[in-house]
Amino acid sequence: MKNLSAFPSEERRAFLRRAAGSGLAIIVAGASRRAAAAPAAKKPGDDDEDVSPTEDLMREHGILRRLLLVYGEAVRRLEGKEDVKPEPIARSAEIVRTFIEDYHERDEEEYLFPRFEKAKKLVDLVTTLRAQHQAGRKLTADILRLATAAGLASATDRANLVDGMRRFVRMYEPHAAREDTVLFPAFRVLVGEKELDRLRDVFEDKEKALPGGGFEKMVDAVTAIETSMGVADLAQFTPRGT
């Protein structure tokens, strides 16, 4: 290639203009190719396919914990002789039954617990978790039976309802915490990434088939219950003076 100084000044300027234009074209073309190859912007809910089975179960525990908050608030008001409507309690118990017990816990009992029992790992923990599932279902049945206008009007039924919700909260707070911090991390190691990928698809298909809706619908439903109970504002739980 000749030295540019060998060209007349006008030719040098023309050459540089052409070179700059070609460089810009290359840059634009490269950017266009990168833009075309980049994934499309995700919409709300698109991330569901990237959620691992254990993360999915932990998100569902978030739904459970918010329902425990509703139960706790109902207990506080009932013990304080405050007026409480039965609908938020009954609706919470319905979600516990359909989404937590009949869906979330069934997944644990079908896909997680047997793997640990077969591998003879965390067997004592799994045995306790199974027993607590059964105890929880009995408590939920009692809560649904008592969370009515007639039930709240009866001093005996009112006391039994308070006792049932209190026992449910006391059991499921450590239950969910132990699964999140012990069982689920151990499950990832036990089955490996290939099986986790397979279960991701299984869990996703089952959630989509739920008649009452999946995780996002449950978040909306629980938010509505919290709003009706006056506990939807997270800031109200911040200790004063901090």
C-alpha cells in the first residue's frame, strides 16, 4: 500500500472520506447483527421458564408465609375482641388447601421426599415433614369449618378457630424455613442439574394446568386478602424510631 503522502492533498482527503464511510458502515452492520442476535425483551412472567424446581417451591413458600401473616393478624384481632370478618380467613384457608396442600405439598411428596427416602438421606426430616403435611390438612379443614359468620358468633368456635390458626402458624413457620435451608439445597445436590431441568418442565406444566391459576394469580389473590385485612402496606411493619 502506498504512503498517503504520495497522493495529492485532494486525493488524500477523498480517500480518507471513503475510508471513514466504510468504517461507519462496518460498525453499523456489526451493531445490526448484534441487535438481531440479541434475545427479545422479556415480558412479565417470561422468567418462569428459567425458575428451577427448588426456586419454584421457595416462591410458593412466599405465598404460604403471606397467608401465615393473615392468620396471625386474624388471631391478634380475635384475641383482642376486635371485629373480624370471616371471608379473609376462609379465603386464606382455601388458598392453603388448593395451592399449598393440594399442589405444592403434593409435588414435594411425589418428586422430592421419595428421592431422599430411596437414597437414605435426611430420612428423619422427611418423615417429620410428611407428618406435618397431614397435620396441616386437618387444621385447614377445621379453619374452613369455623371461619363463618356463625363460627365467629360462637365463643367456643371462635376460640377453636384462634387455636387452629395459631397452631398452623407455629408449625409452618419452621416447616417452610427448614425446607428452604436444608431440604431444597440438598435436593439439588442429590438429583443433579439434568434431573432439575426435567423437573422444571414438569412443574411448569402442572402449574399452568391449575384451575385457580399459578403463582402470579396467587400473588394477586393474597394481595387482595391482605388489603381487605389492612396489612398490605409493607411499611407498617417497620419498627418506629428506626
